[in-house]
Amino acid sequence: MAWFKKTRQRIAKAPKAASKIPEGLWVKCPSCAQAIYNKELIASQQVCPKCAHHFRMSALERLSMLFDLGAWTEHDSGLRSTDPLNFKGTKVYRQQLEASMKATGLKDAIICATGLLEGLPVVVAAMEYGFIGGSMNVVVGEKITRAAERALSDRQPFIIVSCSGGARMMEGAFSLMQMAKISAALGRLDRAGVPYISVLTDPTTGGVTASFAMLGDLNIAEPKALIGFAGPRVIEETIRQKLPEGFQRSEFLLEHGMIDVVVDRRELKATLGRTLRMMLGLGPATT
Ligand SMILES: [Zn+2]
């Protein structure tokens, strides 16, 4: 009986490959949940075109964005950690270092470079969150100090783009010492009248906030970046009070005088160029 039996062929399923969207073509915005075409996101400097959510940028992307024509000279790229404490926690630190080097292609959590920004010669240090949370260890500290010294000897403005969870506990006190070392180098820059601008991105916390990230002649934050010393949970447990809405975010910190200005990433390069020209007593750019 044909009524009870399916004599006709079943509808053929579409071949799998045809319905598959290639991976990485679309990105879902964590803030507005809209799907964004990846190329569009790259063109808008990793800022959601719909809600202006700022995605995290790698150090390489940051330098490509800031330097004219995406061209720069890297310095001290060979420095790597010696694991001074021979540290073993839940993970073996040496193995963690190896894995991070493989994942990022960097030797540690920062790239220091020189090049032109809006036609001005500058020194830029950009932190890499993908390398053990952008934490500051001996290598990061030494590279920033050398970059500051380079800025001083060449009398070129210095910019640090922070993106860090703070000091790296696997190098203990050696990491903490970097706070004083970098601050001293920035002090010398200050006395020589060479501008230093700090750019704080999401997240900038711990010993990085407690030292160089807050020492800029101008401290610029990206919108809604988490900036603080201790995390909100630790503070709530200590003071036994509920923290206000938006606590430790750029806009809240601007309102309370912790930072000088909040700048949309798409305006950042132009703002830096304009500000540096003003600080150096130069006229507006001619091009
Ligand atoms: Zn969005």
C-alpha cells in the first residue's frame, strides 16, 4: 500500500559545505549582539560600527593603527625572561612562557617601536594582552625603560598603550621593582621636557595602573575600559559596600578626575598627533 509507505525519494539534504559560513567571516558583538562582517570590523579599527564597542586589539594591530603607513622599527625584540624564581604554580612558568611565545609570536608582553605618527617621530610601547594577560615582568619593565631612555636621548615623544592585568606574580618582587624603575625613567623624561602620553585600554589594572599608566602628561582612556588597581570583588569584600554602577570604567574615572579624557579609538591617532604638536609647540599639520 503506497498510502502507508513512502515510495517517493526523500528530499535530498543540502551538502554540508554549501550551508557552512566560513569561520571568522562574521563576528558577534558582545555588547549589542549584532553580527559584524569581519572586514568591516577591521576597517573600523576593531570598533563595532553599530554600538561603538571597542574590541581588544593586539599589540601589532595597535602599532599598525598608530604609525603612519603601518611602518615602524622594533627595538629590543630579543629580550626574553630567564624565569629568575624558577617558578612553578598551577602551571610551570617556563612552559607558560613557551606557549605564549608560540601563540603570539612575541618573546614577551610588549612591543617597543619607533616611527612616525601623523608625521612626528615618536617612540611607542604597546602591551600584548595575549601574552600572559599583558602582565609586567622584568622584560616588559626593561623594554619600557629602554624605550623611555631612547625617547629621552632622541628627544622624541613617548606613548605607552597599556593593556594589562598588572605585575606578573611569577617573577615576584622582580616584577614589582619595574614599577619604580619605569617611574624613574619617566621622571627623567619629565625633567627634560619630553612629552609622555599614556593610553589606557581595556583592561589596565594592578601594578600597571599604579605606576606608568597614570603618570602621563596626558592620560587618555578608550571608552568603557576597565581601569583600576584591585578588582571590584576584592574592593567590595574589603569595604563591605556595593560599588556604584560603572565603577572602574573610563567614563566614571573621567568624572572623578582619575583620567584626563576618553577618546574613541577611531579618533585616537588624530588626537595624539594634535596633542603632541601642541605639547611640542609646533603648528597644525600641513598635510
Ligand atoms: Zn556592537
